[in-house]
Amino acid sequence: MARPAGNTRLKAARVAAGYHSQQALADALGVGVRQVRRWESDAPPMPQPEVAQRLTRLLAQDLESLGFTRPGGAAPDHARRTVLAATATAVGLAAVPTQSVAMQPASAAEDYEAVTRSHRRLYWSVAPATLHPAALAHATLGCELLPEAAGQTRQRIATALAETWLLAGRIEFFDLRDADRAQQTLLRALQAAGEADDPLLGSAVLAHTAFIPGWAGDRDAAVERMVAARTYARRGPASAELLAWLDAVEAECETRCGNTRTALHLIGHAETVLGSGSGHESPPWLDWFSAVRLAAFKGNTQLKAGHLPQARTTLLDVLDALGPAEEKQTTVVLGDLAAVEAAAGDREAACGYAVRALDQLERTWYATGMDRVREVRRALAPHQHESCVRELDDRLYGWSTTVSALAR
């Protein structure tokens, strides 16, 4: 005789949700594995109400769809409809009819994550105007996949979606200088991180939102968002790099609000944190920070504090340490070195660094780097008739540079 197949509906939904063993589902539900075996038998018993609610939430299907038969023909469980509607609302989608939803297999999360990782790497070499639409399209795909996934599959898609929205928000703020749009995009990233229940990614998103008021000089709003970011980081486990980066973000906000002494104290604390280490591994998406990047923050703050010799030394060390792939950061450091020399009265050196920054910007556009160059040019306004400043103007207002700047 053929062996009974058992409750194939539950087994298929379990695997599609990313629970590849009965033990994995049992652990997620907080029940014994024998209970899951009984549910996947030929005659599965109806789960207890509280367990049934957790089961339908995890697998995003009602009990009938999971192979259970209700006694007395009771009305079907609407947990799946409720969960999918809530998920769609969280990411800004219109609700979709549950009967038209086909559950995504676990491989969908792997494929979606692979593209997210590729975009993460491409950020450092691809023009932002090219990468940004691709990131937005990928986010749209994630929003469509999320209501069709359950369990670990849904969590993994939500995590990758949060990172994708964060990447788009970073491009909008740092590369395209569109703070209003970045604010809305980062809100979507935070919603997706909440869906994934990923506090460290939530911390990173919140810290990025602090840049927006910080750069506008609104210290209170920036500090409030940094408090939230640190609260999420404590839910960790946060790596030393993440904790130090939070110090660096707050330091930059304090610097832009004129509080350089506070900023230097925060950077000193970040250096101590990096030196001691936390024992926790950094998440793979934290590729925008390192000890060298922290030194770049420090050099800028020393510049704004008027500590020119220290700033020059720090920034030159950073320039030597930056790798060939860190082209965007190179433009910022060159711009800061130009500002150091302008403040020190060496206009030839200031213009030389600014021209080097423009050379780099022609290869890899970065609006934040261009902002640094423009700040230097404004500082050189009293000397605009000198030959080195005129040569800088010829480069600053060349066809390619001017069109690139205006197009963004």
C-alpha cells in the first residue's frame, strides 16, 4: 500500500516560509516538535486557539489552507488576510486580495538579497543618477514580494528591503542633495526594518535621519533622533564599528551646529570604542564606516574648530589611507584639505586640492564633495582675481562640471 502523504498543505507552507524542518517551526512557535509532527500527519488535530493564531501569523495562511478541518464547519480564520493587509499598509501598498496571493518560496528571499548586495557594492562606483532608479525599482519589487511571503522568508525580504530603501535615501541625501525626498525614503526604510524586527538596521536608518536636521542646524531634532538610534542599537548586539559610527554621526551634527568641542569629545569616545572592540561582528551593510572614515570626520571637525595644523595632519593621513575604491570619500577629504589651506592663507595649495577634487568628481559624482569645493571657492572670494583662483574657476565652471552640478 502507498504510504500516506500526510498534511502536505502545512508542510508546503512551512518550507515556503523558510522553516525547512519541523523542529525549526516548533522553535518559532514555542511548541514541541511532536506537536508539529501531529499537525503534518494524515489526521492533523486542530491547534489550540493561541497556538493557531501564532501559526497562521507565521505562515500567513488561514487554518483551512494549512490542511486543518474546523469542527462544525466554523467560519475560516482571517489571520492571513489581516497579516497581509497590515504588511501592505506598513510599506505603503494598497491591500491585495488574499485569494490572489501565491506564497513565495524561500529562494525568493535569497534572490532578492543577492540584488541588494550587488547594489550595496555598486554604490561606490556607479553614478548615483544611474543607481538610484535601479534601487527604487528593487524596492518596489520588495514591496510586492513582502505580502506574499511568510516566516523567515518574509523577515529576510523585509531586511533586504529596508537596506534597499536606506541605500536610496543615502543617494538622495548625500549624492543628490534632496533632503525632503530622503526623509520620506528613510521613513520607508524604518518601516521595513520594523517589519524585519531588525533593531540594528533601524538604528542605522534613524542615525541617517539625524543628518537631515543636523545639516540644517536644528540641533534639538538631530539629538532626538540620535537618542532613538542609540536606543535601537542597545537592543543589539551592536558592533564596535556601529557604536563608533553613531558617535561620528552625532559629532558631525554637533559640528554643523557649531559645537565643535562636543563633537571632538564624541570622536574621542568613538576612537576609544573602536580601539576596545565589542566582540560583535558588524552587519554586512555597514560598509560606509571604518577607522579611516572616523579620522575623516575628525579632520573636518578639527578644521571647523580652527585647529588647522591638526586638521592638515589628520586629513593627509586619511588621504594616504583611502583605497582606490573610496572615490567619493576622497573628494570630501580633498575639499577639506583645500579648506584648511584656504584658512591658513595658502591659496595656491587650496586651489590645488580643489582642482584635484574636481578631477575626482568628473569620474565619480558626489554632491557632498562638490559642496566642499564650493565652500572653498566662497572662502577665496576676496582673492578671485589671483591666477590660481581663476584657474580654479575655469575648472569649476567647465562644461562637464557645470552641467553635472545643474543636472542634480
